[in-house]
Amino acid sequence: MESDTNYQDGPPFSPDQSPVEEDEAPHPAGPSRMQSQYERIGGRAGSSFFQTLIHLLKGNIGTGLLGLPLAVKNAGLLIGPLSLLVMGIVAIHCMNILVKCSHHLSTKLGKPYLTYGEAVEYGMENVPCLQRHSVWGRHVVNLFLIITQLGFCCVYFVFLSENIKQVIEAANGTTLNCNTNETAEMVPSYDSRLYMLFILPFIIALVFTRSLKWLTPFSLFANLVMCASLVLIYYYCLTHIPFPIDLPKVGRAVDYPLFFGTAIFAFEGIGVVLPLENKMQKPQNFPMVLYLGMGIVTLLYISLGTIGYICFGMHIGGSITLNLPDCWMYQSVKLLYSFGIYITYALQFYVPAEILIPPAVSRVGARWELPVDLSIRTGLVLFTCVLAILIPELDLVISLVGSISSSALALIIPPLLQIFTFHTEGLSGWVVLKNLVISVFGLVGFVAGTYISIVEIISRSHSKHVDSYLQFM
């Protein structure tokens, strides 16, 4: 099997970078003089405004979007959309902070570009009491990136199994009439965890493709069918809004941390911000890309979250696809979106694989490089599958991953990085206070969201065991 991977030189792109740009060559060693303007990898061969916008949208739209109607249910019909708007504004602001800090530090150090982890490491070096431990800043960011990406992969296992299971169970009753489900009869099949084991070999075969260039045509097709699926989901929701609308305007306080985890999971695209900005032809236009792209994303999140909740009400599932009717058109939506998520698994898996594999294979001889590489890939896929089997609850897995890792990368770290970077350069007290408020908000969401998600996971697991025992008796 041929591969573009060169183990001696490390991964083809930094752990903090997005795999969507892997074919572009890295920038040579840093310039000999201090830069008056921020340089990037891209140059004339870099991404255009439109290409960067598409990549930014792609990095923020996935399974998290489909879980937002349930998130709005947890927060309430009024509080949910307002909270999504506030969270979107804060997330965009934090992305902009990260870009500004990276610019400042790269110019100060004479480096062509910085990754997320490097920016945090060099930012901590500006603080005397943190200098000796600055390398841990990079390690912490990379750790959260690994947790985030492998968490996405766990979510994909649960998403694929639940949607495929529902399509198979409704196959005998699937109708051509999408206006009624009267002929649809659900035929119980296997547990969703058995479906995870069924798709496991196909996932392993997928990640054995070590160069993402081979997946490019499949990725393009996956993006197209996912877009078409979203159009059909919007169409169904807009044409099936019940009147009058009688839903709680404010959710229960105990459920709000679940909203937070799901929402921040959906907004977690901060890992692709610096790689995309670094590789733009005209980086001075990136703020416009950021505001336009994330504005579209925020509007999409608020609209689908609100409309989906209004359409399906208190019966909304962990993914809105699970609520679609059992007619062939919408069953095909589930299958097509599942195919898109299947291909996306390889993209999300690429980052942790390229962080963990090169150091391992560098310790063995040339004849063992390929076996070690494939063994680690298999082990990581098995790890994500086992976690998904242990927690086969789509909404809770999304909330847990969002609370643990996404809140740290998107809310907690960027404001602190700005304080570290500019604390000796006249940073105003109001800015410091604002940043501390954002970081504390992220930390509270981290703790509360993680705690509530774990409690709910334990509670649902216990309820299922009790139900199984009663059925057996």
C-alpha cells in the first residue's frame, strides 16, 4: 500500500491543522528577519476567498447540527435560540482572538506561521511564572484535539448504527407516501451495538487509506449528498409545523448543561481556523471569511434547532434524522447522510492518527513501519467503537464530548491566550475582565456539562438494565 506518509519527517501537516489542506507543502524554515507582515503557507497557490469559506463551513457542519433541535428542547423554545446566538457570537470572538494572537506571536518570533498548540506555548512564554511549563500548553491543546477528534469518531459510530437500524426496522413498512406513516410498521431487529460491530470492519478498511487524496472524490460526493439531505430536512420541517405551537419557552435548569455540551460540540470549528487563515492567498480578507462563514453557520444552527424542535416537539430524537417519516425519500436521506458521515470519519480520524503514529513507527525498523501503522489505526478505531458500545446514546455522547474538549478549545483557552500574549503590552482591565468571564463561563460549562452528561449516561444505562431484567423475568 502506497502512502504519502514520511515517518522520519513527521506528519504531513501539524496536529493542529486541518486535513482539508494536506496537499499543500509546508512552509520552509522561519525567515531570518522579523516580519513586518504576517506570512502564510499559501501565497499565490493558496486558497481563494470562496475556497476558504467552503472549508470553514465544512469544518463546522456535521452531526452536531442534527442534534441541535434536542439541544433547543433542553434549553426551551425561547432560551435555546437566544443561547445559540450568544454562544455563536462568543465562539466567533474567540476564533478572532486566536488569529490575532497567532499573528502577534509569529511576527514577534519571526516565524511564518503558528499552529494552535504553538501559539499557546509561545504565549505562555511571555509570562515569567509559566515559562518553564510552556511546552505543556502545546501538549494540552494537542490532547484536547485528540479527545475532540476521537470523540467525533465515537459519535459517528452511534449515529451510523442508530440510523441504519431505524431504516432496516422500518423497511417492511416503508411507503412512497411521505404525508402519512400509517402503513409503516417497525419490525424489531438487533441492538444498535450489534450494528456498530457490523460496520466496524468497513470503518477499519476506510482508515487504512493513509492518504486522504484517495478519498477526495468520495468526500466531494459526501458533501453534496449531505447538503441535499439538509435541504430535504428543512423542507419537511417547514411544511409540517403544527399550529398552535405549545412548547415550553424555558427548559429545566438541570437540562441546560446538556444544551451547552451539544451546542459547543456543534460550534467547535476553532481547530481549522489557523490552518485555513495560514493558507489563504490574501489573509487580510480572512476576518471577512470568518464573520461571513460563522454568521451563516450560526444562522443555520439557530434555524434548524428551532424549526426542528417546533416540528417534532417533545418527541425529538438525538438526531433529527431519527424523526423523519418512514417513506423512501426520507429513508434515503438517512442513508445518504450516513454515507457522508462514514467518509467524514476518515477525515476526523486523520488528525489523532498523525499525532500518535509517527512517534511510534520511528522507534521500529523499516520492515515494521507498515504493520505498526496499521495496528495503531486498528486499535484507535476499536477504541472509538468500544466507547460507542459502552455509551450508545447519541445525544449524551455529543454533549459529553462537547463539554469535555470543545469547551476548552473554543471558550477557555483563547481568552487566556490573549491575556498571556498581550499582558505586557497595555492590555486594558476591561479586556482582561471580559476574557476571564468567557473562560469562567467555559469552565462552568465544562464541569456542569460533563457531570450532568455522565449522570444521565449512568441513569439511562441503569434503566435499560432494569427493563431488560424485567423482560427476562
